[in-house]
Amino acid sequence: MNPEPPYNLTFTDSTVTREDYDAMTAALTELLTRAQVKACFYDLGRRPYPLSLVTFGVLENQQRPYPYPLRGQAHLALCCQRPSESEPSIWFLQINLDERGLLIPEECARFARLLLNTLGADLSREPHTEEEKNALAQHPQHWQPSPERMAMFHALLARDLHQPASRYYEHAQFYLSGKAGWENWHGVGLQGLADVVVRCGQEQNHALLCQALAHAPEQALQGICLCLEQSDISREMAQVLLQRQHLQHQNPEADTESRLLLLRALAYAPDLPEIRDFITQQLRQADVNAWLIVLTARLIHRLSDPQILPVYLEALAGSPLFGRLYPEVITQPFLRSQIFAMLQSESAPRALIDALTALQQQLQLRAE
């Protein structure tokens, strides 16, 4: 059981009493606004995106769809920091979205109540007792980011708080310089690579990354690409990745996983014709399923390109993955109107119409 909610808690502009406790916890934004903390959110679904408290309030009040849905949920990190503290408290939570793509406010309220019940007025403090730790670690909305998501989030948070990079940063820089030997990648930490990527505009980090992308072995390339797929990259870096992709394509021993990894690293590259051509070319291959998964999971924003979206949907319509991937695509706010317009046009692919009809029939059978 949760402990009895603490009352008469002092906040920046008022005191919370028993009478207004339930009303206050009706909104997570309200609790965070009135507490003596600096609070912000980061979406961690596909890449770290900062969300101000004002922006989250708009989303919590269902004034617009959640902009970065992943599998029907918002995957968030909540950071709370007191002015006197250098390290913020961080909670990871996932909030379900309704059929319109809006945050479900009751789930936000549930987490707000948990915070207040457990920590009281000091939302930035670490839990002290085992009961508090268990309550915050095992709540139903908790989720655990993957290692590469966690590394990039911590690197970005440190930069945003004007804090130094991790202790792995300098060693990663040294490896990326090539001075340690490209084969000596084993001791390079993912956190250090994330720090270099996030601070790409500082020191010689951009040049170091471009050099490593051209020369690092496959094992080291994996860690670099997993970080790059969550960050904006330059035109120059994109060209290096495309060149490496071309070399992989010419190598008969290169596996598909390596080429998919390089594509993922191009997720937030500039809109280059070469990238568009490469994506459409892969979508026309016979063995397209792995490429469909990566495009949907990591490069979904690129589907808004009017030259990519029709090719993607036609390939998806002929794939056994249609029922799994189409719901993810249609729930993206920036794609919904494009897809509806395509379906209503006379040139809508017959295969797409048939696949949608079959999916609707399957859903109706499940509902019955």
C-alpha cells in the first residue's frame, strides 16, 4: 500500500491541503509547476527530444496529438531538479495514447499521485526507504530504455545542464582519432561515443566521427551508428555513410545487418537525393521485410517524403508485416493526412486497398 498522502506541503506559490490534494493531482503538469523544482521531459521513443513543461501541459490537456508516438505510447524521461542541486532526479515512464493519438490524462494523474504520495513536496529528492524505492521503480508506467537510448539521453542531459561529459569521453575521442589502432575498439564505451556525438560541434569531434565512419571495423561501427541514429548529422557525415554503404553493397561477404545499421545512422541526415534513391531502391527488392522494419522503427519521419511514401506503402501491402507495421505508420500525426489523401485518390495502389480491407476484416473478427 502507498503511505498516507502527505498534506500541508509547501510549494512555490501555495500550500497543498487535504481539500485541494485530489484536484491538484488531476494533472502532472500542475504538480510539477507548483513544486519547487525545475522540471522538463524528454521523449526517448526514437531519439531524445526535449519537451518543455509548457509543451507537455498542452499534450496532457489533449490540445494536440502526441508528436512522437511509438507503438501507441509516449516513452518519456521526467527530470526534476532543485535550484541548489546539480544532479536531477529522473523517472522513466510510458503513457498510453488513445485512438486519436492523444495522451491519456488519467495515466498522467496516476503518476502525479504516486510522486506526491511517495516523495511529498521535494520531488527532486532520491527515495530514502525501500518502500519508496519499490514504489517508484515498480509502478505500472515504468519502462527501461535500451543502452543506446540511455547513453544518448545522459549525454544530451549533461550538455543541456552545462555539465561535463562522462569519464568515457576522452577515451572515445582517442579511439576515433585512429591513434589507438582501429582494431583496439574493445574498451570504447557506448557512453563515450554518445558524448562525442552529442558534442559533435565541439573540439574536433565532427572530423573524428567522419574519420572513424570511413575506417572503423564493423564491431566499432555498430556503437557509433547506434548513437548517430538518434542525432542530426551533417551533409558531410551523410556522404561518408553513403560511401561506406556503397562499399558494403559491393562486398559479397557483407551481411544485411551491417547495411541496415548504416541506414539507421542516416535517420536524421539532411534530405539528400542519394538517401531517397537508396531507400526506394531497397524497398523494391524481393527481400524487403528487414528494410520495412527499420524504416518504420527508426526512419519513420522520412516516409513523409512524397517519393518514398507510395513505394513504402506498396511494399508494405505485399508484406506479411502489414498488420504489424501499418498501425504504427497511420498513428503518426505527420503521416495520417498524407496516407488518407493517397487512399482517396484514384491512383491508390490496389494492393494497399486490398491489404487494408483484409486488416479491417481481421480486426472485426477479433472484436466479435
